[in-house]
Amino acid sequence: MKNYLDQIVLTEDGSPSMAWDFDGGRRETMHAKEGAVSETNYIYGEALRILQQNNWPPRVLSMGLGLGYNEFLAAAYFIDPALTDTRILSFEKDPGLREQFAAWVKNEACDLGSVYEKILTLTAALTGCTPLELKLTLARLLAKNQLQLHGELTLDLKLESGFSAILYDAFSGYSQPELWQQNHIAEFLKKYAAPNCVFTTYACTGQLKRALTAENFKLLPRKGFSFKREATLAIRGL
């Protein structure tokens, strides 16, 4: 069994991230060293704000559960229990991370409990809710199947579609090159993106831009987080 706590690293804004070792001796951290919660809010919070401002259906596809930052943030935006059509579909290749996150949400013992508690507190402070409100929202969404934790996302899966926000937070093209190829992204958008949709990711590549443009997304100028030159933010339907 993996000891996930051994992989936890602290970023400069005080929020935890996780480092992974890949074949060839390459190590990647899930977030920028300048701040995991800050990067999440800057890159992925913007998509949730656009969705909310335009009153689009609260339907989010999150590519890469990791430590749950995007799921925490989406739950904070959809904290109103009257939003009965909320859907947050989250994908994570590592089954242990899915199990850890679900266990914590259900108040069961898990190794990463203290890490999730820290992220809960930071996200609540960032979005103006209380940690208890946010935890209860996550529990309610999971219990009602409005928050779903899936394994690896492949294009042959039979899943619901029509997502208004796509948070594309997969590992880099070095580690998962298939997820960043133009044809894959174009097919992904055809299958899952709603007519009114906002797409965001920390990366900015030619293949990504071409795939989005081909699917009628408008690319918006977006500086990357911290020292990164560019990020990608694209909208279809406005």
C-alpha cells in the first residue's frame, strides 16, 4: 500500500501538494511550488466564476482528482442545496486517491485526513464559507451521486455529457502525452463539452489551442500562474 503522506510537499502559500516519481527518474509536483491553493483558485476558479456569472448549469468535469482541490472549490461554488442539478464528475487514475478522498468526505479514517482538513480550511477561507458548510456540501453531493469519483477517463466510457466547465488538470505531456494530443482533446470536447462551456488548464500548447479552436472555443488571453508565461482559458457559447 502506498504511503501517500511521504509524497506530500508544502508549497510556498502554506498549502499542501503531492510529488510523484515517474519512469526515468522524473519527479513532478501536482501544483506550482508558489502555492497549490493559489494556483487552483487562479486557474480553475476563474472557470467556475464564469459559469456562475453566466448562470450556466452547475455541471463540472474535473480531469485529475489529485488531492481534491478542484472538487473542494467547485463544491464551494455550488454550496446552495437548492442547486439540485449540480454535477461534479471527477477522474483519477490512482484508485488509492479516490478511496482516500471518499473516506474523508464520509468521516472515515484515512491517511490523508489532515491534508484534506488543511485544504478544506484554506478553500473555505478563500470562498467565504465555513469549513463545516463546505464539508457538509461535499458529503451531500457524494451521497446523492452529484459528486462522482471515476477512474481513468477514456473516450469509450459511457458517461453523461454536456459539461459547462471543464477543469483540465491532468499531469504534463511528458508524463501523460496521450491526454495532450490534438485529436484526443478534440474528441474529448466533442463528447463532453456543452454548447455553452468554459475550458481551463494550467498548460498552453499549440495542439491544445488548435483542438479548442476547431471545436469553436474562443481563446482568451491568460497569463500563467506565477512565473509561467501562459495558461489556457477558452469559452464557447458567449
